[in-house]
Amino acid sequence: MARKRTKAGATDAPVTTVVVMCLYVAGKAPNSIKAIANLQAICRRYLKDGYKLEIVDVCEYPLRALADGVVVTPTLTKVSPAPASNVIGNLSDTGSVLAGLGLHAGPME
């Protein structure tokens, strides 16, 4: 009989939960471009392959933004895991983005 061990805080298991996010941007606006770049850097550093990201251009899909309750861009919405949350702005404040995603920065942040 095989035993499964799962220990909270084990260092050999990186992110096992997939973070599902949606970033709402306004075309090629400077803050939207900056938000995409900042989020990509955060995902590479903190989430590795443990995320799914959808980028929605509200200029192309205004009804989608309206249906999702987004009135300001750029807006990052964490869909899952619960609880859902939003971070508004160009995502340059890594600490705020990580907090919004329910993650904690390492000691170097």
C-alpha cells in the first residue's frame, strides 16, 4: 500500500494551485502595455507555470468588460482560487499584485 504524504510548507513542491487571471487593457495605451509587461515578469518570477492568463482588450470587447464589471483599465482580476480580487493600475507595485493574487513575496521583496 502506497502512502501519500503532503506537508504544508514543503520546499520541494512549488506552486501546485493554478492561479486563473484576466487582465483588462485598453488597446496600446501606455499603462496597458506596462501592465502586461509587469504582470508577465511577476508571473515568470512567482508563478512559473502555475497560472492561466487571459488578456481582454476592452476596445475590442467592450461588452465583455461591462458584463464583468470592469470600468477602469488596466484591471487585473483573479478568478480563482477564491476569493476573487481585483488590482487596478499598471501593476508596477509587485507587493500589491502579489497580495491581490493571494501570494506572498519572498524575503527579498
